[in-house]
Amino acid sequence: MHDKQVRRRRAILGVLVGVSLILLTAYFGESSSSPLHTVQRGVVEVLSPVQEGASKALKPVRDVAGWFSDTLSAKSRSDQLQRQVNTLRAQLAHAQAAELQNRQLTKLVGLDNALGIESYHAVAAHVISRDPTLWYATIEVDKGSDDGVHVDDPVIGDGGLVGKISTVDPTVSVVTLITDHSMAVAAQIQDAGGDTGVLVPAVGDPNQLLVQDLPQSGPFHEAVGQQVVTAGFKAGPLQSLYPPGIPIGQISSASESNLLNDGQVQVNPAVDLRHLDAVQILTKPHGGTERAQLP
Amino acid sequence: MNLKLALRLLVLAFATVVIQQAAISQISIFGVSADLGPLVVMSVGLLAGSMAGAITGFGTGLLVDLVLVQTLGVTSLLYIAIGYWSGRLRELRDPAHGLVPLALGAAVTAFAGLGMALIQFLLGVNAPVSLLLFQQIFITVLVNSLIALPVFAIVRRLIRPTLPDDPRRRRRRAYTTGGLSPLSRPSERLGPIPRSSTR
């Protein structure tokens, strides 16, 4: 009797582990249009109204908890923000002068400014669920293909780049965040040189991004604090997924050795990806133009 | 596992995933969120045994992977181990101390965090072993330890009526009826000793 129970227990355990491994292997090797992915999208679609309802119902609980959490962190951030305000005021004065000059020069040269953010049709969406793990890979929003959202549409929020749409259903979409390991974004540092590189996440560290492939020169100590924005590019029929000029973050560390050896600097994201309640999806008709996957 | 218990575990797994995604994961404490999944699976294992724990772990993990559009099977694999070993602990040791769910909650949270990191690395996520990752896993362990006892109490309240035999209830019953208590008097338990046996 006891032996039978042990055998049964081991058999069930073996079956469960086996099914998990088969699912893992099959899913990992599949394309995004394969059956498992389709089933997954179906489940997301079915569960999204429940999650949306639960998200709305539990908002007061979140708000109360958020209030306590924010109060604790507000004091320590106050001094830091004051210093930042002083720096930004100085930068604003420079930027306004540069913008004026830029407008005049743009008119003069007749540059094509079609990649601007205005050409994307922004759709506002609410975050209805998010990844609870430390990998911060995805969030789910309450807008989908019915609202004109497409796969690979850029997503912004809280004044910066959040990520891109990776899965679309009629009423919900899944956003892959810029901290996901699969993400790479063409980025530009807003210094005098306007150096460009590829922004990738420091996986496992949700507060850090890396800009790689930068030119291995320049005054390193001056890099810290510089703004990093999307570079945006257009080369023939290919164009970047992201329009230029969307803030990504601020350079937090730029050691000489890292810059010389790897051509990389560390960036603090502009957006607090853990506390997003609303985002904007930049939808755009795809007709006529193919869009580059990376970066 | 009876049908009533299976139904309750199904509802519990579903509610856990929905509440986790819709509320808990959006509440940040010291920069991290609590993770209900490992705690609920651990509680089920501790209350209902290894088979119920493993099956609940598989179901909850699969639901998490489906809802989060993650690689299917990753979370299931971790939660199966959590549910099974929590259940085995109950079957082999039958721990009675009130703080067992707290200690076990910390252990399974650490296992889930480190296991997820390991599987991500094995799946080819090219990442340095970050100190912050370990720091965040540690803080998550602390936060989950704080809520382990309430979560265990809620799960026990939900599934206890359908459990075939709760070890604590069995022990309490044994003590109150004098069945297993070392303090119970033999004369009351066994009745009068026959005079012939003393010769």
C-alpha cells in the first residue's frame, strides 16, 4: 500500500516536471505565431477583463500602500531633486537658445523632420498588470489592436521611453520594457558631440541601462549627468522603431576604463518602471515603410 | 485529493495570480514587491501534502507564465519543487511550531528568486551576476517573510474544511481525548489492570 502511494507520488511528480520541461523547450524554440504562443495570447485575452476589474477594484489598496512608500522616499529625494533643478535650469537656458538656432537652421536647410513624435498617433493606455519578478520584463495595458496598436509600436510614459509592444490582442497589449534582455535602442547622448550608441539593459539590475558602442574618446568626467535620448534613424526604407528625441535617462557613471575598453556608459532610466499607471503608445501606419527590428 | 479540495485549490491559484498581478506587484516596499506565488504554493504543500503541493505549484506557475507572457514552464518548474518539498516536509517531519511557515516562506522565496535567475541565465539572458539582484532577492525574502504567516493563515482557512486530515487537528484531538498524551493516566486509558497479570 505504502509502496503504491510512493510510486504514485513519484509518477505524478515526474509527469509534472516532464510537462514543464516539454513546455519550456517547445515554447523557447517556437516562433511568435506558433500554437503555444497563440494559446498564451488567448489566455491573456480571456483574463484581461478580470485583471482590469481587479486592478480597478484594488486601486485604493495600492494607493494607500503607495502613499506610505512615497512618503518614506520623498524626504531623501527632495535634496537630490533640488540639485537637479538647478542643473536643469542652466541646461534649459542653453537648450532654448539651441532650439531657436535649430529651427532657423532646419528651415534654412529644409531637413525632413518627419521622424518627429507628432507623426505617431499617441494612444493613452492604463497598466493593468505587471511582471512581479526582479526581471521587470513586461507590463500589460488595456489597449489593443481595436485602438490601432501594432506589434513594435514604441511606448512612452512618465516623460521617457518605456519599451515597445510585443504582443497585441484586440483589447489588450503586452509591453516589453526597456529593461528586458531582448531590447536594444539606438541612443544619442546630448552632449556637444551628440555621440550615438546602442542602449541595452543591465539585466538583473532594473535601475541601470548601458549605452554601448560609443566612440572611445572624449572628456569622461563631463559625461556624467548628460541626458540620453532615442537617436532615431532613417536609412532608405528602414527606419528606427523609435522617433528621435524621446528621453531615456541620464548618464550615471562613465569610467574611463569602461569607455575605452567597452565603449559603454551606465544610464539611469528616466522612467520609474515599477510605478507606471498610464502610458502612451505611439501608433503609426506601417504602409510603405518597413521598420528596422534592431536597434 | 478530493474534488472539493481540487476546486478550492484551483480557485486559490487563480485568485493568487490575479491579486498578485493587479495589486501586490504594483506595491513597492524598499524597491521590491512581495511575491504571493511561492508563499501560497508552500502553504498548500504544508497543509495538504506533497502531491497537492506539486500540482498546485504546476498550475499556479503555468498561470503566471501564461498571464505574464513569459516562457512557459519556467515558473511551473520552480513552483512544483516548492510545493513538493513543502509537502514532503509535512509528511516526513510534521512540523508543529507556529513559525514554520515564516521560515519556510523565507526559504522558498529565496529558492524562487535564485532559481528564476539561474533559469534565465541558462536560457541565454546575457547578464552579469549583479550584486543588486542578490540584494533585491534578499529584500524580497524579508518582505515575504513578513507576510508568510498571514498568507499561511488565509490559505489554511480556505482549504482546511476540505482537507482529509490536518496534522495539527489530529494532534490536538489526540491530546484532548488522551490518546497520545504522555500525561494521560494509564488507568484511565487502559482501564483496570487485571489482578492475574501482576502475578
